[in-house]
Amino acid sequence: MKALWTDLDPAERMLLERSADLALTRRRLRLVVASGALLVVALIVAAPLVASWELLLFFAVAYVLVTTWERIGYARTILVYKGLIQKLAGRLEAVEPRPFDSAGP
């Protein structure tokens, strides 16, 4: 099996190994939901205590930073998946010569 992975870079190899790890996917999903829920709870708790626009600005900026980090991670994962798919399609084409296009079979 290792011989098949010779042309994969470390990120692709790690992604392929983790692709069957549903627990990891569920954990990432929980973290995304938890970050949004944490902001809502923080705003509900803090709003009556301190009525200031600075606090609201702080939470808004924090939320934007966290969601941006999550989106960048998701986008990078998609890019690695696309590269991995191209490599696997190339291998499949070498074994079974048939043109692959976006229109399907």
C-alpha cells in the first residue's frame, strides 16, 4: 500500500489517512457549532452587564476571526482533496485508459 503513496505530499497523505475518520469530522463540526454558540452566550451574558459598543465590537471581531480561521481551514482541505482526486484519477486512467471529463461517463 505504501508504494501507491509515493507521489503524495504529506498533506495529501494525511488527508487520505484521515478521510475515513468520521470522529474527526464530527469533532470539527462540533467546534464550528460551539464557536457560534459561545458567541451567542457571551453576548447574552455580557449585554446586560456592560452596555457598550466596544464590547460588541470586541465580540464581532472575535467572531469574524474565528469564522475566518475555520473557513481558511475548510478551503485548504478542499484544495488538498481536489489535488488528491486529480492524482487518483490519473492513476485510474493509467490502469484503465479512458478520458475523464467534468461531464461524467
